[in-house]
Amino acid sequence: DGPLAVAAIDLGATSGRVMLGVVDHGRIELVPAHRFENHLVERDGHLCWDLDALWAQIRRGLAEARDLALVRGLPGLASIGVDSWAVDYALVGPDALDAGGAAVPGSGERQGEVIAYRDSRTDGVAGELARRVPRAEQFARTGIAQQPFNTLYQLAAEHRLAALPAGSTLLMLPDMIGYLLTGRRRTERTNASTTGMLAADGSGWDPALREAVGVDPALLAPLIAPGEQLGTVRPALGAELGIGEVPVIAVGSHDTASAVLAVPAEGPGPVAYISSGTWSLIGLEVEAPVLTEEAREAGLTNEHGVDGTVRLLKNVAGMWLVSESIRQWEEEGAQVDLAELLAAAAAVPGDRFRFDPTAPAFLAPGTMADRVTAAARPLTEEHHAPSTPAELVRCILESLAETYRDELRAACALAGVPQPTRLHVVGGGSRNALLNQLTADALGIDVVAGPMEATALGNVALQSRALGAFTGGRAEIRALVRASSELEKFRPSPRQDAPWEGARTPGDAVAGRS
Ligand code: LRH
């Protein structure tokens, strides 16, 4: 059959994009329709997301995606899929009634701001909740690592629930966008698992945890699985954007679920990956959650993926450490170019400083360069603290690489699988050649970098399968991704203590798409 055009809405913590995905002859071509910045804003005394601004950018992006499809002689958009970062939610009031007393889909008013997961309202909350539902029990029930920002802890700190009008719903961020598009209220399963409130077997909400944070079952929308159709774009909106009443398909709406679906792995053995962006999510794709006490103590989580998979992974602060450091330097008046900074970091001597990038201390924004400098311990006697941006970035990247090694080892041991022979790095961070090489050196295995837009590819791939463009499971999707991307391999340096050679500038290593 002919080519298929779909739109992928992919929201990240620092940038969002609407991509046109053209699926044709076993390949996906991704065409950026609209990219926009995203950042935290301070409102009502909290760190929030500017949902109205995001929604305006999304509308513009959909109209542009449709124009791009038409320019290519395609009949328009065949469907839309939405993903974003996990754990955050909007509260929406009931739909308004029309003159005849019928509910108007999509007209429910947002009840306050969308508070961001880096807001300090959850400080100390997980500890308090653990006195009511012990940590071991929480983990056994859900398989989710107890990170301060989990929706569960945000809800425990949520003061707005009691005042909500009857008929209000909690919608995870991508589900909120889905609601604005279609008027349908659903909770997509992969993202539901990140709440810390979904039963580990995915069967439904865990009543004990839901009750522990005072959430009425009526506040939660029914679950929907990735691949199911959420609804169609509301007629008025479809007309306004010129896209018509397009189907909206639930994808792996947790960005990491879509990214890992698009890991271009091939062959037997568990898939080992880093989804590298604001966070570095490192781990394995497994068939069932690992719910042991050891897994909990290791800080590993079991997030639900597409097609019943589970991601046994660790959240490691990733490029956030670099981007927030740059933000500090720029606020202090410096002009920083990321490519130049990484080239400088490749040129300074390594193995001087280390710190723990999994420490919750790095969750909050602000003065990141100072905080990492203070946390960095010297590995030699002559050097006391990183003293230049290049040294600090080198310290961040080396610390990340060693953390990847330790966390992947832990995940393999706990899952009872051998160490993989290859690690896939996907997402924006996969363009960081220095980090890829340091990772290959630290792990002693090949690192395969790319695709950079894995999340959008996973989003597009699932939509196109739902539309019947192909049949099959992850193997077919991954073959489609391989056919659509250029990958770059980083081999471990012969000697681990050899200085990193090659000093390729990051630009050379960009995995361009053919
Ligand atoms: C990455 C991500 C990650 C979550 C975090 C909140 O964007 O979705 O998987 O842990 O954001």
C-alpha cells in the first residue's frame, strides 16, 4: 500500500517537537514539522510547566505536519500519537453541558497549574508515606523505584484534591494532550506505571497505595493500552487546524517506553540500552518485573513498556547535569557552546574527579556547576576540584560512564542474565561522542549510538502498526528502525587507562539519517 503519514507529538523537559513520520517501503522518514523550547516556570509558588504554551505549540506543529504531508502529495495525517516525560499530571474539571444538557467533550477546565516533578513539594514525602505503606511493600506491589518525584508522592503532597468539582479527572500529561485533542479521558498504561500506583502486573491501580494518598477511584480515568485508538480529533479542532477528524492512537506515551521500543537491537539476548536525554535511563528490557528486595535496594525500577514488556532500569541524572551547569555559566555572563565545551572536555586530562550522578541532590534546578564541583572527589593528590567548565564536564561524563557500568552490571545480576555484548544509546545524548567512547571504555563492550529521535520513531512505528501498515512485534519494529537510521559504533579503547584518543568533535559523530 502507499505511504502513510502520521504525526508524533514528543514533549521533552527542555524541548518539544511535532514530527511528521512517513512510513513507506519498510522505512520511516521523520520530518521535523515544528520544534519548540520547554522550560520550568514559577507559578503559585511552585515549579510548573506552561501547558497553555505547549498546547499552542502542539497545535501549530500539527497544522505544519499536515502541510508537510500535503506538499509530499500525501492525503494528510492518518493519525496522531502523543508522548512526554513521565510522572506529571493535570487535574481537569467535568465537561461543560450544552444547551440541550449534553456534555461537550474536551471542554473540562484545567484545575490549576501542572506542577513539575522537580518542584520541592515532594521533599520528605516519600519518607512519610513509607510509615503508612512500608517501602518494601510499595515495591512488591508496584515494582517502581521510590524516587521523590513519583506521581504517588506528588499526590501525597497535593492540596487541591478536596476542592475539585465532582467529575474531575487526573490526567497524565500525554493523556491531557489526548483529552484536549479528542475530548476522551484515558490513562495510557506505560505512563500509568510511572505513577508508582499501578499494580506490578499491570492489572489495574493498586487500591492500598491509591487510598494511602487519598485518591478517589473516580478521579482516575480508565486505562488504555498502547496501540489502541483513543478517539478522533474533535470536529471543531480538526477544522481549525485543517487536519480533520484524525484518529488519535495511544502510543507508549511515556517517552522512555517509545524510545526503548525504537532501540535498533538485533539478535538474541536481552536488549541493553541507555535512553539518553535530560535523564539517562539505563537498563534491560525484560519479560517480567524483578520484584526482589535486592532490586529495590539497588534502586532499580520496573516500568511497563509496549507489548507487555518491562524495563528494568535505573534513573541516572544525564545531560541535565550538563545543561543545568551551562545555564549557571550563562547566567553568570559566559557564552557557552555545547560542541566547543565537549571538544574541550575531550582534550583535558581524565580520571581526576568523580561524583555520584544518581544522588537525589541533583534533582532540583539551579547552581548545578557549583553543586557538582562541591560533590566531585579528587582521584589524585595534586588536584582538588574541577576548576574549568571543561574539567567539570569531563568529570560529569566520566562519572556517568562509570555509573552506567555499575548499574548495568546490577541490572544483569538481578535479572539473572549475562552481561550483554553491546549497549545501545538512543536519544539526544547519543550524539555525545565523548560520552559514548567513555561508556564503551568503562563497560568494555561496543556502544551503538543512535537513533537520536528514537522516541519519535517509537511513537510513529506504533501508530503505523495500529493503522495496519505492518504486523509483528518488537523485532519487526526494530528492523523498521534499523532500516530508517544511521548508527555509529564505539569500540572500547585497547587499554582502559589510555587517554581517550581521537578527540573527535561531537559534530563528526552525529548519526545522520540517510
Ligand atoms: C525521561 C523521563 C524518565 C522519567 C522522568 C521523569 O524524559 O520520562 O523516564 O523517569 O522523565
